[in-house]
Amino acid sequence: MTGQFRAAAWGIFIFLVSCQSKNQNTNLEPEQIPVVRLAHSDTTLYTGYVADIQAVQNVEIRAKVDGFLEKILVDEGAVVKKGQPLFLINQSEYINAVARTEAQLANAAAEENAAQLEVARVRTLAEKNVVAASELKLAEAKLLASQAKVKEAKSAHDLANMQLSYTSIRAPFDGIVNRIPLKTGSLVNSGTLLTTISDNKSVYAYFNVSEIEYLQLRRKEQGAFSDSASVSLVLADGTTYPHKGKIETVEAEFDETTGSIAFRAVFPNPTRLLKHGATGRVSLSNAANNIVLVPQKSVFEIQDKHFVYVLDGNNQIRQKSFKPARRVAQYYIVGEGLNAGDTIVYEGIQSLRDGMTINPHFTSVSF
């Protein structure tokens, strides 16, 4: 009897526990799932492009004549003015050349004067029939020859003066002197690189835009854009350059290898912070009106397609695919597939499945 009693008591205990568990499950409410209703919104889109920064002018300074580098009149990094002397090449050889050609010019001029006097004398005699007409023609030919010698001597003299002027190398414009690879006393030849000068009061920022983005900008699908649009520059350390730039030009053709087209923006550089050859990111802003944004946390991907859970009137959720036009921060801009007024699951999509009935909790999201 004792065993039968124990078995009966154990059965009653199990029955009571089971009833209590069922009663507890009945009283639990379904977990609330945050949902959000999509709506049209206006925003500003910012797109970053890697930029190559170049000085408005960056010119190589090369020697135009041979000789020894006699003086270096500036230091690397110096700010120079247009016409300021930079280098001096030994002038002795070129001064001698000027003196020699000057003497040759004087000699040719004297010969020309003598030939002119001879023509005048022979012409007088020919008019009196003292000499034959052929004598006059011969004198005139000698005059022409002497005049040609004067021109030749003058040309040589001008060349010698020009080469002498090349020994003093001056700044072609206001700018900053870059590295000077040679030292005083170095032998230079015509064409030897002495330094480069950069005019970076303003700088160019070149950046490439894909064909799709270019068309979107031009067709104003994502907002207004013009060649004079202002742009921002983010420097290599992540800080934003304090001065806005302007887009000046767009190249005429796409690069076949990259499928992109180059834009050029100009930025003022009053403090000379930006240097030739630096890098950064140009940030282009565009007003986007009447668009639909979907939070990134609401989206999941299956085989490279984007899906969200859409809530219907019976609180059931269904998978729905959509095509994003682009991604902006923590959101996708809807290209097609979703509309303003659709209600989607905001977060917690990992634990959901297609066709589930949920207890929705409407959440306000700042787009």
C-alpha cells in the first residue's frame, strides 16, 4: 500500500506542476517588436572622393646654360617673389663671349660704313661715265654682303647677351622653393634640374567620379548640382579644412580603364597649409528631396539581395526585397521596392521568420 500511495502522490504532483506551467504560459504576452513606418524625407547627402592636391603652379627650374653653380641665393622652403634671383652660374665665359661678339659687331658695322661710302663714290663716277655700270653693281653687292655680316654679328651678340642673362636664374612667379639637390660649385649642364617652385596661394584638388554618380549628379536624381558647387576638404588626419572650395571644371571624357571622370576643385590656401602632392578627401554635398530612407539595422541580405520584414494589417510580417539607390551613413536610400507608408520591422530581425505574427511597437526614428 505504501508503494501505491507514493506512486499516486507523485502523479498528482506532476499534474499540478503541468497545470501551473500551462497557466503561466497562457498569461505571458507576446514580446513587443519595434517597427517603423517609412515616410518621405529631405536631407543633404555627403559623398567623399579621394583627392590629389596640386599647387596651381608647380614649375621645374632648370639651367639653360652650362657652367659651375657659383651661388645659391635662396634656401629650401623659402617664399620668393617673381623676378627674385635664385641661382648664379659662373659668368666669366659668357661675359667674354659678349665682349667678343660686341667687337665683331663693331667691325661689321665699320665694314658696312666703308661699303656705303664706296657705293656713293662709284655711283658719282658712273653718272659721269668715268667707270662702267658694272663697277657700281659690284660696289652695291659688297654693301649687301657687309650688311649681312652686320646682321650676323648682331645676332651672335644678342645670343651672347641672352646666354649671359641665363646665368642669373630668377623666380618665374611668387611661390615657395622646394628641394635644392645641388650644392655651390656643382657643374651643371643645360637642362639640369635646380629646384621646383610651387605657387600654392590656391590649390587644385582633383578627384574622380564614377559614371553612374556623374549621371545622377547631372540629372539631379539626388539633388541639385552645378560646376560652381561648393565642396569641403577632409585632410589626411581626418580634420576638415576650414575653407570651402569650388568645382571649376570637369574633364571632357571618361577614363576607359576606370570608368570615371575627373573633377577639379580649387581651394584658397592663405596660410599655406596645403602643399603640392598632399592627399585628402573632397566631400560633395547634394540636397536630396522626397526620398525614402530605410535603417541599415532593418535590412538583411540573401544572395546579394536586400530584404526587410514588412508588417501587414494582421500583424504578420513578410519578407520583401528592395533595391537601394545608395547607402548613406546608417541608412539606405530606396531605389525601388518600398514606398512611404510601408511599416517595417526596425530591429531584432535575427529572431524573426517569414509569416510570423508579432506584437508591433511603433518606434519613431529620426531620418
